[in-house]
Amino acid sequence: MKYLHNIEVTCQPISASARTGENFIQKLFWITYCVASIINHFLHPAHSWSLSFHFYLFKAHRFLDFPILLETKQTISNSPYRKAMGEVVAEDDLYTKDGTVDFRNNPAKKNETGTWKACPFILGNECCERLAYYGMSTNLVLYFKNRLNQHSATASKNVSNWSGTCYITPLIGAFLADAYLGRYWTIALFSIIYVIGMTLLTLSASVPGLKPSCSGEDVCHPKEVQTAVCFVALYLIALGTGGIKPCVSSYGADQFDDSDEVEKKHKSSFFNWFYFSINIGALVASSVLVWIQDNVGWGWGFGIPAVTMAIAVVSFFSGTRLYRNQKPGGSPLTRICQVLVASFRKFKVNVPEEKSLLYETTDAESAITGSRKLDHTKDLVSSTRQQCTQNPTIRKAI
């Protein structure tokens, strides 16, 4: 720790972003020195150049008594002086405090990543994805009846089974995102699967040989292969939308640091815009696309959602450099099973009133980046038993 004219200065390793400011200060220092030496020489011609050099170099180094020339960065706690120095900012103010990283897996910088800079890409992705989903699914029963020649009961059953799958597959996406892939790569992977499914569905409704042959407008005779291709496409879509659904809203929330009060307030506004984008996509799909399917054709009716989903993927990848990413925290199912097994094995153990008597692992082992610890509660005594120690000496004390 050094002090400069009663100003506290903390020296830290320099970063590449601070090097430009340091070079400027070095140049300013030498220019000032040269000008001062010339003025001093003309005002005091009796003084030698050597004396002027040592005098101003000594004064300048006293004023610049911080190791810029030794390639270090300063954290200056005095606010007015910080403004005078320009780009010298405390490192704590440069990075997020919630454990997020950028696309290079480095700590995320506040001024370069996240917040509203990244949100338009996420909102655009969600709006286009919902437009594609509702544009394809709203009229699906009618497509089964008119093009796959299914009865109303069969068509309704198939659509219900498919819709149920769409709401089960989010368990897969959520598990992979939390345990292994992270939200960014989960959204990216399942979005590509989504686009493949939408493209295949469009081909099955428009390409000769894949689309059912129809005599007139109402009577179609689909082959088993054509029906199979249609259902493969639909269940690829179910897998894709399931992988995206649990991740997008959480990924948007990751762009705001809860430890920053300003960003914390903006997070609430993000969710307002998030659900607004969902409803905009659903509105366009339920009106415009349904009309196109009924009056123009199923090829266009499925093709437009496919193109829209491709736009959603492009929108998402366009913001890669701006995103803040939470690292995967391991399998939550494994931790839940560990708690349940330990609680079952200790169901006869009395839970102590004093929390300090409960067993705790070190923070390095138990802490999950981006997640908060919950305080102990008396409402979940059965799960608290898993923290009771098996040490006989401590158990006697309890």
C-alpha cells in the first residue's frame, strides 16, 4: 500500500486495458519534463542542464510516486482524484461479483458484457422461437386431419402426446444446462436441433415424395414413410424447444449482477420485456401464420416458422461476445439424492437446537458458483438430519 499526497493507492498487476492510459501518462510526463527544463534553463541560465534534469526528474518522480513505469495498475480510493486520472478504476468495479464469465471463460467485465447490451439478442431469439413454435403448433390438428388423413380423435391424441413431450423435455435441457453444458451451449445445441426439426417438417409438407399425395383438396393418402418423417420432425422440435425453454429466461437473468443495485433493478424490467416478446411472437403466429396455412398452403405455413427459427439462432449467436455465462454447478439430482439418503439413514437422530453443532463442509467443496446458500430452518427437520454428525463424543454433547 502506498500513499500519494494523503491519497491511498493500492498497487495491483496491470491489465491490457490499463496499458494505454499508462503510456499516455508516461508521454505526458516526459513532455512536461522537457518543457519545464527548457523554461528553467532560460529563466536560470546559470544552472546547468544536468542540474535542471535532476531537479525536475526528482520533482516529477515525487509527484508520480506510483509504479506506472514498473507496469502496475493503481486503485485510487479518492473519488476526485480518480476522475482526474481518467481510466484508473478499482478492479472490484470492473468485474461482476456473481461468478459469471465471458465467452473466453475469463471473469466478465461490467462495462463490456451483460445488461441491456446483451438482452436484445436474447429477446429477439425468444420472440422468433415462440413465433415458430406457435405458428407450427396452433393448426397442427387440422394438418393431421387434412394431410395425414387422421380422424379427429387420433389427431387430437397425437397432438396431445406431442405437446406433453414438449413440456417433459425441459427436464433434460435444465439438467444438462445446470450440470454439464451451461445455459449458453444448451441453448445453442438445442436451437440447432430445433432448426433441423423445423426444416424437416417444412420439407415433409412441400417436397414431392415427402408430402402426402392428395386427390382434390380434402382427400390425401399419406404413406407410412411420409407420416414417419413428419413425426420425426415434430419430436425433434419437441426436443429442441424443451432444451431451450428452461434456459432462456434464466440466461437473460444471468446478464444482470444481483450484487449491483442498479443492475438488480434492471433485471425486473428484463422479465417484463421477455414476456412481452413471447406474446408478440404468439400473436403473429396465431393470426398471420394460421391464415397463411389455411389460404396459401402448408409449405409456406411451415416454411415461414422454419426461417423465423433460423433467424432466432442467428440472433442468439450474434450476441456471443456480450453474454455473461454462469459456469455449470454440477448435477443437482446427485446432491438431492445424497441429502435424501443421508436423511433416511439418520431418521432416528435428534436434531440439535444449536446450528453450530451441525456438520458443515468447507466453502470450497460446498459452494456453487452463482448459487446462494439457504439458511437453516426448523420447517425441514427431516432434511436437516443429514447434517447431524455420527461422532459419538459430539452426539453426547447434543
